[in-house]
Amino acid sequence: MTPIPDNVEGAFLISIIDFILSFVIISGIGVILAILPVVNRYWAIDEKDLKGGH
Amino acid sequence: MLDQLISLFVALFEQTGLAHLYWGNFAMIGVGSAMIYLAVAKKCEPFLLIGIGFACIVVNIPGSDLAAPGGLFDYAYKGVSLLIVPPLIFLGVGAITDFGPMIANPRLVILGAGAHLGIFVALILAKVLGFTLPEAGAIGIIGGADGPMAIFVTMKLAPHLLPPISVAAYSYMALMPIIQPPIMRLLTTKAERNIQMAQLRKVSRLERIIFPVVIAIIVNLFFPPVAPLVTMLMLGNLFREVLLVGRLADTAGGTLLNLVTIVLTVAIGSTMSAKTFLSMQTVEIVCLGLVAFVFGTASGVITAKIMNLFLKTKINPLIGSAGIASVPIAARVSHIVANKENPKLFLIYHAMGPNLAGVFGTAISGGILLALLGVK
């Protein structure tokens, strides 16, 4: 990997890449969260059973 | 005889701290006292400011060796600098945090990235001021408003800057109720501040249990540099959500969290010795930290306003500033500002979504920063 230059241009470059990638990745987490309710179709956990201990 | 007596008293005086006091000590004792004042009189995050302020006062009394190598406070600092305390803080935070609001409204996670513009503004300004790129990255992460993450990234990028960065991060987190509201009001209209948000759906136990496991896998897979923190956060949350190990969740989120908070605050305060702390560099870092918080708050609110352009069901832009992280302080600020505007508004649960996403936003930004700078 080409090292990022240690100057103001490098700071701009790293900031732009980081800011954009942060949006992309956090959107990915958002997508995962959006499809998370699908699991409820296949399995349900009895909370009373869990609260009863092991 | 008289000469001997005088020289004896002078020798005695020289051994007291009084002989070595200088203006810097008085200034820092003033700073520590101000922190305790804010905690007690203004109720500004007393859990953080009392320990930091008290340790700051003590280490600025010459003669006290508490922060010297081998001193009690030095061991507390070692716990922080060896990166033992920050993951334990995250374990405790995970055990007391309900991620339900974030799971229930996935759209709002965008605010967790949107409110982090401050990181990059501070990073670029730090570089302009002459800091190296790793130093600038560590300073920028103050804008993530996440104390343990700021410490973690700083120890990887610029460990010598840990004292001013940790002090700036925690001080501004404690001062968020003062810093954020004017910016939030400035960037929103009265009508926007009055937007009522719909009730969130109920999140099932299964989703709550799967969530920390999935996030831990993703973070370890894509962001190994910051995995220790997020992994511990998710472990603590799993303890909480499985309901089966209440004792572990209670310990992690109660006794353990209280203990590591004491160690952390004392360790941070102990770095505020006038001799090392009072420098132009510290002033620059403290100013850049404030810039980061201001821009982070503003960008969060603006991101929420941009989202409203595309959403059918509008969101109250005041929750945007909560995306800066600093759980749950920023969410509480969103709620209080809205509640003052309209006592019928109850935004805390809605603001917790972006607030929790902000933790991941900071971790992601920090992870990318470390990866781009080639730090493992």
C-alpha cells in the first residue's frame, strides 16, 4: 500500500476516504439491522424460560 | 546558633511542597477546582469530573509523588496506557446499554457517521498547525466523543499525546450539555425542533441476542485494529440480553464499571501536572477538540435535516447531534433541548439510536484511520 503523505494533502485524502467509507460501512450495518427482524419468522425465544435461569 | 536555626527551618521549608509551588500549579489547581465545581454545582457529569478534577488538584501539589513512576496514580495511568481499562469500560457500557432503539430504527444509524465530520475537520486543522499525520489523527478522534476509543486510537497513533487528548475528550464529553444546545438551536427552526417522532417497534429477544454476535463478527473481520473495544462492548451487551447471566451483567455494568471509572478518571486527572500539561501544544489540542465537537454536533444536525428531504416520516433533527457518540450524554442533550422547546416531546429513546450508532461510527472511523496509517 502506498503510504499516505504526511502533509496537508495527505490529511485531506485520509479524511475524505475515512468519511466516505464510514458512511458506506455504517449503512451496511443499517442494512443488516433492517433485515434482522427476518429471524423472528424462524425462531422465537421464550423470555420467561430465560428469566427462569439455567 | 541563629544561623543554624534559620538554615534548619529553610531546609525544612525546602522539603515541603510549598517551596516548589509556581503559577502553573495554581493554574492547574484552578482547573481541577473548576471541574469539581461544574460537577457539583452544575451537575455536569459528576462521575467523570469529580475524579479527574480531584486528581488534577493533587498532582499539582509539589511533593506529592502519587503520579511519579511507582506512585498510586501512576499504576492507574498504566492501566489506561496499557489499554486494559478502556476495553473494561466498554464491557460495562455494553452491559448497561439497551441497543433496542438502534435495532428498531436502522435508518438512524446514518447519523452515527454523519456526526463525525468534526474528526476530520480537527485532523486537517491539526496537520495545518504542524502536527504529524498520526498525531493529527489522534487529535481528530477527540471529535468521536468516545473517551475509551480516543484513548485507544491515541495509544496506537501518538501515545505521547495521551494526557492532553484524554483530558480534552473527557472534559468536552462532560461539557456537552453546555457546548451542544446553542449549535442545535442555531441550525434548526422552531418547527423542526417540534417534530414528533413515531413510536419505535418492539425488538424481539432473539434480535437482541443475535445483534452483539453479528456486530462482533463484522468488527473483528473488517476492523481488527479496534476489535478489542467493540468486542468487549458486545460481550457486555450479550451478558445483558441473554437474561441467563444476570450476575455477570450486573457485575460488568455495576461494580466493575464503577471501579474502572474510578481508575480511569484518576488516571486522566493525574496526567494534568502543570509541568507537562501547560504547553502551547496542549492549548492547541484543547482548542482543536472543541472545534471537533462543534463540527460533529453541527454535521449530525445537518445530516438529519438532509435525511428529512428524502424521508416520508420526518425525524426531529435534534437527534442528529446525538450521533456524535458519548453515550448517553449526547442523547440526553437532544432530549432536554427538545423537551424545553415542547414539554410533550420525549426524544430520549429516539436519540439513543443515533447515539449508539455514534459509538460504531467512531470505532469505524478510528479503525479506518489506523488501517490507512498502517497501524495494527
